[in-house]
Amino acid sequence: MIWTYCEQWNNLSEAPMNPLTPEQAQATHAAVQLYTAVASPDDHSAATLRVEMRLETGYTSVISMDAHGRDTLDYTFTLINGSLFLETATSYDYGDSQERGGYAEAKRTESYEFTTDGIIFRCLRCVDPTRPCLTLGTAN
């Protein structure tokens, strides 16, 4: 696995914005500033995993990407009492689309929002903008 560090990942160009050396990324992490780590299977493959860290605001996100550079799974965490808490899990389905990265629009998005009270909200969105987000169920 090849790791690339940067301030932010550009979904449209599928490239790092303001690349960082591993040492700079480590210093940025220690200073609790925004940075992103991106993993690729090798030097000639598209990125498959992105980790966004913004600890000064308590935000961390782990995002899986497909061969077209599109987000497929997004796990968003928040920092609570020094520990990461899974706040949201979102999956993206692009159907038969071959669009690349940030240009692609998901045909279907399914999200689960978790609360510290043990309540889970499930939300399903389809590409039709006239259809609102449907909360299909909650559990606790």
C-alpha cells in the first residue's frame, strides 16, 4: 500500500492538494490541524482509501473509493471525551455509471446516523431531487 499525504484531496482531479511529506503530515497531526492520508495499492493504481483528519474540530472521516475514484463508503467520526465515536456511515451507489470522481452523482445514497443515546436514523436518498430524504426507521 502506498500512502500519500496532503492538506486535502481533490475529488475532481483525483489528486492531492498541497502535498505533504510523511514528516509534515506527522507534524500537522501533532498540531491537530487538517490533513488527509490517501492509500493506493501501488504507484500505478487509483486511490482506494482516504482518511481525513481535522482533530481540532473533532472530525475524522474514513472513505473507501472505487476504481473510478468515487466515494463508495464514508464513515464519519467525532471526538467525544478523547475517543472517536462513529457518527455517520454512508454508502453510495452509482448504478452503471462510469463517471469519474467528483463528477459522478450517486443514484442512491444510504446513511445511518448514530447518536450517543443509542438511536440510529436510517436515511435513503435517490437521484430524483423531488423526492425528499426518507427516514425509514430508527432503533435504540
